[in-house]
Amino acid sequence: MASPPSTKHRLQNALQSILLLGAMAALAGALGWTLFGDAGLWAAALGPVLAGIGRGVSPNVVLRLTGARPIPAAQAPGLYGIVATLADRARLPRVPRLYYLPTRALNAFAAGGQDEPAIALSDGLLRNLETREIAGVLAHEIAHVRARDVWVMTLAAVVGHMTTLLSFLGLILLIVLLPMAILTRYELPPLALVLLVFAPTVSSLLQLALLRTREYDADIAAVELTGDPRGLASALQKLERRQGGWMERVFTARAPKWLRSHPATAERIRRLLELHAQTRA
């Protein structure tokens, strides 16, 4: 059973995700309505609705694009045992398939939904992390699968692309119709101009915030599955220390948190250790 602190965090993150996704949809709808009236509003809603109904991109497509290869169960019985245990605790209908990424980078990602889940683990991650740390990473990715985060982020991406497309079309129309507007002394409403210029940027920032929220939620759920906050915290420390060159680390560290797709590693570790202290109290 989830502890009270983790339940509170998950409810807060779920509410924040709903608000962020709703804000993205409202922004796209406002832009569509401003440009084309009711027709624009319906057009802005059509893409997300179709994305929400559909199953999204097949995990096989994503895995092929990244060069991932299946890991036979006979070659990694320990890994598959961990995954099976975590999937059972998460009550997934199917145990995720495991894939190998031939790269030194410490990386892992989930693909597909609950009906066709897959988790890819890089060579660097498998070589540098201990079993306890790998279990934490696997639990984090299984948490993404259970929460349908791949579907959520696909939906957010569709809304973001729709906003960018509408803004582009609006600016093209503005340029084309500008001579006529000058001759007729038509003044573009300030709100419409602001939406045309800034809507894509605001939508991108909301999407990044949604990504960070889902990462926090997956961390909390991973701890519930493993009961070992320090295992995931240790894995995150290694990923932060070994990932990328010095230039990448410098520029990432200086980037404002609202421009990052993932929360700061130090903040994630702090929250995990805080959960550890709360569960021991």
C-alpha cells in the first residue's frame, strides 16, 4: 500500500499534469478560434481527439529507430526476473519485453502501452549500474508504462504541433493580408498578435513542465514498487556523474529549470531521500 507521503505527491503531480495538458489544449483552442472562428476551434480539437482515441506509435517503430535489439530471456534471466516481479507489483497485464541499446551512454526508456510494453536499456547502463540500481531504473520505466505516460506525452506533442501549425498559418495570413489591412485601416487585436507570436513558445514550455511532472511521478511510483528509494537515488547519481561530456554538463547545469525536459537530478535525489526518511519514520 502506498504511504501517505507518496500518495500526496502522486495526487499533486496528477493534478498538475491535468492542468498543464489542459492549458496546452486551451492555448491551441484559443489560437484556432482567434484565427478561424468556430472552424479553427474544431480543427485545433480534432488532432488531440484522434491522438487520444488512437493507440499511438507502435513500440517496434521506436525501438527500430534507436537501433535497439531484443534481449533473449535465456541470456538475462536475472533481469527478466526483476522485470516480472515489478510488473506483477504494478499489476501490468503483460510483462515488458527487454531491449539492448548498443551505446555507452547511460540510458533507458519505455515504449508502448500496457498492452505492448517494452523497455530498452543501454550497454553503458547495464555495465555501470549495480543490480539494485538497475531495479530502480526498471521500476521507474514500468511506472511510466503503468501511468500511460507514453500516451500522455504523445497527446501533448500533438497539441504542441497543432499550436505551432496554427501560429505559422496565422503569421502567413498576416503577411499576405497586411497590404489590405493597411489600405482598409484594419487594426489587428493585440491579443491575436500576442497569440500568433508567443503561443508556440508557451506551449513548448508547458510541454517541458509536463515532462518534468511525469518524471517526478515515475520516481515516486518506482519507490513504491521496489521499496528502495536509495537504489534509484544511487542510479541517478551515477547517470548524472557519467552522462555526457564536460561541455554538456556545464550548459545543462546553467539552463533554467523551466527549459529542461527532466527535473534537476539533485532535486530528484533530494525527494527520493526525503521519501526514504518518511517511510522509516
